[in-house]
Amino acid sequence: MSVGVGERADTERADAARNRRLLLAAAQDLIDNHGAAAVTMDAVAREAGVGKGTVFRRFGSRTGLMLALLDHSESEIQRAYLSGPQPLGPGAPPLDRLLAYGRARLKLTSDHLDILIEAGGAGGDFLNHPVWAASNRHVQILLQQLGFGAQLDVISVAVQSPLNAAAVKHLLEIVGLDLETITAEWEAMVRTLARGVVGT
């Protein structure tokens, strides 16, 4: 039996989607194990077990690959806090969820720091980033559940500012902190703010 044009097209689309997932997973593994500098087109191709041409055809350049990985990572973090397991996902106490969100956001920011800085301009302006509205709404809901009241614009920006690319770059490269220390100090700040409101 011959394969029809529609079936070939469906197979090609499925192959392309599978290759995309494979390549993005390979790039993320390289970041997790060796840092973002290890993500080259050659390294991703080698990690994924495909030819380098496949990586270029799929993403065009290293920047294209990193932007695609950033978009994928952002989708993953949103899925996690909307419907994923606790403590990031629904069901955990709001302080636990907020702390888990901060840890996840800081890791994402660190993993994609150069791309985020470039995408946000010289200041890495997170307030103008397309994901800000969804993330900010999530943080505001958690702050409201913690008892911060209805006026949350200032406190939500204050809580999230250390998580943005420009702040993380400054703390890593100018102040000389590592990501573990930044995360621990951010968590301590949030716990202190929460104690002041809920007395915990």
C-alpha cells in the first residue's frame, strides 16, 4: 500500500516535532551539567545523536536555539505552577509555593541569562518581557493569600526584581555571589516579609 501525501506530511511533522524535543532536551542537559557556555551547535548535535545540519535547519543559529529553549523552559515553568506537583503547583501553602516559584525562576534566569539580557535590552527589562503579566499575576495571587492585601503592585515588583536577568547578572558578575547564595538570600527576604504580615 502506498503512503499518501497527507500521511507523509503528518509523518514529517511528527519527525520534526520529535527532533525539536530531542534537541531542546539535549541543550537543557548540557546547561544542567556544564553551564550555558557548553551549548554549541556541535555539542547539541552530539548530545542528541544527530548531524549538526539538523540543528541548524531546526533553529538557524545558536541564538535561535537558545531562544527556543527559553520559550520551552518558560512554558514548562508556567505549566508547573498552574497544574504541576507541589510545592510549585497548586495545593501547597502559599509561602511554600512562592519560594518554589522563586527557586524555579532563578534557575531559569541563570540558565538563559545572556539571551534574557539581550532580549530585554541593556537593562534586561523584565517588566516589558511578554511573560511578565502571567508570572506577576501568579505572584500577586500568592501574596494575597499570604495576607498582603489588595494593593500588591509595589510588593510584587519588589519580590520579583531580584529574579530578573539584570539583577541576577549584577549579583553573579559584579557582587560575586553564586546562584545558591542568591537563592538563599532571596528566600530569607521573602520569609521576613511574610513574617511581618502573617506573624509566622
